[in-house]
Amino acid sequence: MAKLKDKRREKISVASEIDRLEERRARCRGNLERAEFKSKKDELSDQDKQDLEDEMTIINERVLKLDMELKTLRGENRKNMLLSVALLLVSAFFYYVFFSNDEDS
């Protein structure tokens, strides 16, 4: 099962993976905001307050984990962009060298 999931992720671009993680992070932040609002608005028993705080802690941990994954993916995306620019420059250089020599002859 894990290998199948990894194979599917290999086919996904870095940019789409970043978008997916940003959506998940936004949902987690929304859940966190609702939990914070609920804790401030409602009069809760001690047990309910503790459960809500535990839930908020778990959501905060998820958000931090997603932030770390996003940081890693953005770094990878930056490397890919730099590689693309370098390849473009090398291609432009070779185009200039080979086709400018044809015109000089």
C-alpha cells in the first residue's frame, strides 16, 4: 500500500504537491480557528476544555509538519527552476555559437 502511494506521488509535480499541501494547511488552520473560537465562545466543562486543547495541540503539530514539508518542497521547486534556467542559458549559448558561425561563413 505504501509503495503504491509513493508511486502515485512520484507522478505528481512539485508544484501540484505544494498546492495540495497548502490546501491541507489552510483546512487545518480553519479547524484551529474554529476550535479557538469555540473555546472562547462556549462555556465548557473542564473535560471539554482539555479535549479541545488536545485537539488544538494536534492540529498545531499537523500545521508545523505541513510547514516543514512545504519548506522542503519549495526548496526542491527552487532547484528545479534554477536547473531549467541553466539549461535554457546553455541552449541559448549553443544556439548562438552554432548559428552565428553559420552567418559568419
